[in-house]
Amino acid sequence: MAARAAARCCCLALLALAAILPVQGIERIQLSIGDIRAPGLSVQGVELQFAAGSKGPELRIAHLALGERAWRGLHLSCPEADAAFPEIRCRGGEIRVGAKRLPLNIDFRFDPLTSAFDAVLRLSSGSTVDIHHDGGNLVEAALTRFEIGELSGDLAGFAAQVSPALAAELAQHAAKGTVDARLAWQQAGDADPHEKLQLQARLSGGSFSSPDGLQAAEGLALSLDLTARALAAGWDWQGRLAWEGGEAYLHPLYLQSGPVLQAEGRLNDDELVLRMATLELEGVDQFALTARIAREPPSLQDLTLSLAGGDLAILGPHWITPALAPALADRLRFAGHAGAGAEIRNGQLFSLDLVFDGAGLSLAGVDEGGEVRGRGLAFGPLSGHLPWSATAPTRASLQLEGGHWEALSLGAFDVDALLDGGQVAFGQIRIPLLDGALVLDGLALEHGAEGWRGQGGVVVEPLSMALLTQALGWPSMSGILSASMPGMRVSTGEISLDGALVVSVFDGYLQATGLRVSEPFGVASNLRADIEARHLDLAQLTDTFSFGSISGYVDADVKGLELAGWRPVAFDLRLASSPGSYRRRISQRAVQNIGALGGGGAIAALQRGVLSVFDTFGYRELGFHCVLANGICEMSGIAGRERPDGGFPIVRGGGIPALDVIGYNRRVDWQELVDRIQRVIENNVAPELH
Amino acid sequence: MRWLTAGLLSWMMAFAVQAQGNLEIDTPAISALKASMKQRHAQLRPLYVSGAIGLAADGSVALRDASAVPLAQRGSVNALVAAENADRSALYREVARANQHPEWEADVRSTFAQRWIDRAPAGWWVQRGGTWVKK
């Protein structure tokens, strides 16, 4: 408090004046001035000497303190001076600190009777500092075209003495720019018992860069208006800082000029307080904050922030994606509006509130080469409240009006979750999908050093295959798909599902177990599963895929199925006629198609004549085995029926007329096979027989 | 003594198994990741050459001297580096998975890191012993 009292009471006391003042001029002046004290400034032991006939007036300051830095033995001498009552004038004065000369010249005029004082400091760069003291309570200063680079150049030594930390920062960040400023300092007086400061400053052509280039700006133009009044508790201030030009990269954010900060607060020896500040920012209707910043060492203690009417289409790419998911910059899209509130207490995040209003979020799909493609995943419009607190669990409630996953539309659903520190426990989430639903039960996630991990259960409420195949653009199938997978585990890069997904289709069923999804959102998205299919009606199946006609039933086991980008890349498929007694016929067209798929020489040459005579044939059993790996399908036919000539029967004839389909190509390029199947299905063209 | 021998043996066997991990293993996911990384490499190469980015000791790519890139492009370079690192992390996980040992991820990562650094052309920046050096 003593220091503040001294600061408020800046006293310029004339302790002694000894002068002989003949009418013609001043022969000798000796002034001893007492202490000058202002915030961050202390001047002690000031002596001014002037003697006629000597080189000029000389000013000595025994002790000068600026902030925490202090100098002893300041000495000003004037090579050109005159003294005509009542003034002392100096031109081209030089200032030395000890033996070292500062790189500037000073002109000044001083009236010892009124203490009025004018000075112009000229730096070698051409910039000037004009100081005017009216002898009363007002000191005015103007800084013209001051180059910040000087503080790392000619004035480096001086800057290092004023603030070693600041000087080091300026030099390390190669700070440059031109500053013009006007300062008016009204000391306390009878008219106003409070000291006042008024500052207008403008930076142009500003730039800086940290050595790694992660904190940098170019072409900066800033303007600052600041007024301050000294009160018992410190300086009350208010100001406006406008970023008028230039660009900055403050890792990971790229920012451009436009923001304007208006703020008011208090500054004292201990802290800087922003009582209320508003920030004009593109994409935000209102942005307000308060803060408390400790001065030694500088650290953010408390902060409250509130943002209203945030346009996510603007804030998303500029702020959210770079900060939270830079890897998805090309694929993430935002829409709608959001508000936010945050509180930091004692340097720690204390609470965070997010409010969404018709917000939308989408993640575009990506193809195997990493190119953005497909509809991907999207949610929204999304509304609701997501609060988080460091000290107590909070409940988030979001309402989503829909979304889509690739070609599948998602219906409206709610998300309720309990947030506790880094843990999220979701209530049941039921996402309508076609005429069924995807239900996430008891999903709990925890955020740790390696990302999110957790567990829960997944249920797919029955949905019709007719609608699903229609939505996916597949050949129409009837049946029902449902799933119960109570053991879902989520870890970085992988989701595994214990339980079964069951599709009742073609009068039989298909069951997928051991489902694992790896890297779900990247180029390496990959699904693994084992599939067991039983009693599939071949008549329906072949009809669906326009593959000719086969009556009968088939069982299939697919071990180690792996889909990359929804295309099978590995499996061990074994297909065989279902046991039991039922009609087994195969059409001429189906025989031709199977033969074509088997590659050249698939049908015994002797039987080709028979093929053209009859429309359908009886068969005893079907069998097919394909192990897909590295793009090659290693084929074999009905188990245990290998032929001595190396052929493998796929269809074993029976009844009248009977016909065998025998494969000879054991290694078939999978892509070629898929292309052939597609041609057969799409063109419905009879394949060429060899 | 017997337990010590048994412990030592099992440790040596574990080490032998670990050492036998196949880094060249190829799966469709690994191929997709490599294709994606190869495609991105055309954009990354000039950044390696200029020293804007370098190969870090942890198997990632680091933005080590952003000042080599115009200010307005630093954000997109950071996004490019993040995308590359997402692919690299997925690659390490996938190689470990393909070896039937997901827990090897950290070893796969450090082995790949050393390999990237060893194979980097002269003039690129690599991280060795915590400091950046130009090869």
C-alpha cells in the first residue's frame, strides 16, 4: 500500500534552488530535485547544473528504477545549450549510463521556475519521443515511428536492462513493427484527486515468429485505446484493442484480422483483472469473458467465458477442427449454431457448458486411396445441453433429429449421458433405422492417455431386409435382420462385438459372430467376422441375383471373413447342400453360370451336348470351397470328391437328366471372379463356354 | 534356481517370438494405409526437403520448422501432418494386429521409427537422441 500511495502521490519537489540571475542571463544554476515516483518508475537524486561559460547543462540522476530494473549514475550532457531567463535549452544532448552512451540524442527545454519541460528524444532509426510536462500535473508523450526491431538492435542493451525477459522474447521471436503512440499522464491534483493515464497506440507492419514458426504473425496492424485511473485498490482501466490487419498462426490455429476486444478491469502489483471483456469475432454473435491473471509469475488464474450464437459453419473449420481433429480437416463439416460457457479456477478447467441449436456434424467417407468419397456419417440437426464439471457428475441431454450412415438414413433419437470427469456413461440410445432400430445399451466410455475406451451392448431390433437391400441398392431380399451383441468393447482403433448378428433370409438364417471393426473412420476401415449360414433357399437366392435357377437348400460357413471398404478381402468359404430331403434341380442357365465362374473347362466336354437339350437337370449335391487371400481364391469343390484328373466337382449330378459341373481352375483371381459375377448378374447374359 | 531358469527361458522365448514379428506382413488394411500414405507423400516430400517437417523418434512426422511454410498454409500443413500421423498410428496397430499380437504396437512403432529414420534420404531432418539432425 505504501508503494501505491507513493505512486498516487507523484511528487516533484523542488528542494533547493540556488541561482544567480543577472538581467543579461543565467551564470550558474544548481538544482537538486527530490524523488519522482510513478507506477513502475522511481527517480532519485536528480541534480541539474548549469554554469555560464561551461559546455552546457548537465543532469545527473543517482538512481533510476523502471519496474524491477534500476540504473545508477545516469548522466546527461549538452554540447549545445543556452540559458535565457527563465529557460534552459539543450540541443543534441547525450545520455550516458555509467560510461556507456545510449544511442539517442535529446533536445530539451526546461523552465526551472515552473518546472515546465519539453524534450525530444531522437533515435538513430529516425523515431522520436516527444515529452511535454506543463509544470503542473500533466505529462504528455508521443512516440513516432518507433521500430520494435530497435529493441533487438541498437537498443538491445537498454531493453535488456529494462526487462531481460521481454528483451529475450523480442529477440527470440524476431519481433518487428512500427509503433506510434500518444500518452497523457495526469497526476493527482486539486481538481481531481486521482491520477489518470490515457494511451493511444498503433502498431503497423508488425511481425514475429517463434524459432519453430509455430507462433507467428505477419503484416500485423493493431490499434489500442486505453484509459486508466488510479484508485486505492490499483489502476482501474478500460480499453479497446482492434486487430485491423495481418494474419497469424498460433499453433494449431490460423487467424486473420478482424477481432476487436473491448475490456475493462483493474491492475495492481499482484494481478491484472479483466472485470468484463467482449470480443467481436467472425461467426460469433456475442463473446464475453472475465479473467484474473497473476503478475508474478504471469499465469492465468481464473477465467469465465461465454459465447452465444456461434455459427458452427465458421467456427468449425477455423477453431474446432484444427484444435480437436486436424487429421479430419478435409472430411469434417459443421452446420447450425452453438453456445458455450467455460470456467477456469486456479488455473484448472472447472466447468464447461455447451448448448447446441440445430447443429449438424458430418464426416465424409474416404476411399482406399484416402480420397474423400461417399456420404459418410452425419448427425443432426442436433439440439441440447452438454454440461461438464470438474467437481460433480453432470447430465447431458441431446436431441438428434436424424442423420445418415452412407446410404442408410437414421431416425430421430435422444442421447442422455452422465459425465463424470473423463468418464461418460450413456443411457440407452435407440437409433431408428428403417423399420427397426440400432440400440446401444449401457455404453460407458473413458478417456485416457491412449484415447477413448469402454464397453456396452448393441442390439439391432428386427429390420426388414426388403427395406435394407432397397436402401443399399442391392437386389431385393426378403427376411429380417436382428442382432444381440451384449459384449461390445471399444478401444483406440477397434470396436469388437461379442454376440451374434442374425439375418433370417431366404428361408434360412445367417449368423455373424466375432464381429470386429478396426480403424472405423480411416482408410483402413476393416470388418472381421465369422459367418454361419444354414438352410438358405437356393431358389430364392438364385432368383434374387438373376443367376438362373437352382432349387434346393445350401449351408455355408465363412471363417475369418475380412471386409476392407465393405469388400471381402479374405475368407475361408465352404458351401454345401443342406442335409435333408428336398427337390434338387438346376437350370441350364445356372449350370452355364457356375461353369463360367469356375473358369475354362468347367464342364466336362462330353456333357456339353446334353446341356443344350434340357432346360433343367437333377443334382445330388453342390459343394464349393474358396479360400481368399492376397486377391486369389483357392478353389475346390464338393468335399472328398476330388477327381484323378485334377478336377473338382462343384455340382454332382443325379436323377435324369444328370450333369456334373467340374472345376479345373484351382486358383482364380478374386477380382476377375467378382467382375464375372457382376457381368452375369447385371447383363443377364449367357457367359461364354469353353 | 529352477524357477529362475524357467523364468529366464520363458523371457527368452517371449523375446524370440517378439523378434520374429513380421513387419513386412501385408493385409488389405495395411495396403490401404500404405496407399494412402504413398499418395500423401507427394505433398509431404517438399516439406521434408525444406525441413518444415521431420521424422520423429516416436515414428510420427513432426512439424519442426513451420517457418519454412508460408503463414497461411501452416494450418493445412498441420492437418496434413496430423492425417499422416493418424495413418501411421493405424499402420502400427494393424501390423501388430496382423501378427496376432496387438500388444506389440509400441515395439512395432519404435522399429518402424528407426527404419523411417535410417531410410530417410540425405538432407531430411530426423530426430536422434531427442535432438533434430539433418541427414
